[in-house]
Amino acid sequence: MWDRSWDRGRIAPTTEVILEAFGSDRCMLSSNYPPEGLVKPYAEIWRTYRSLFAALSRDEQEKLFARNVRRLYRIA
């Protein structure tokens, strides 16, 4: 939301540093929707995240997109 030109190229350096520092076991994805919707459609936000992490293993992607959330918030 803070960056109206938010796109894959703009956020890739940040996500790479964070993932390198904390690893896929300690990271999870979220959005700031609906405020973020002022800048990008919801589906585009998640497509961008998918493209950013496409090179990761399926296991790592599942952790980032869902498993870590379920584990940390104890969601069945």
C-alpha cells in the first residue's frame, strides 16, 4: 500500500533478504487487504507472491502460503 508502483521487481529484493535471514520455516505471507486494494487487485497481489516464490520447492511454498500460518496460530 505504501508503494503505488508495487510489483514483483520492487518487492523481490526485500522478500529475498527476509527469506534468506529467516528461512521458510519462520516466514509466512499475508496481505494488507482491503487497504492494499487501493493499489492492486487482491488476485494480483497473490499472483505476484506466487511468481516470487515459484523457484522454491513445493514444501517451502506450502510453508509460506499456508502451513506456517496453521502451525503458528494452531489452526487445524
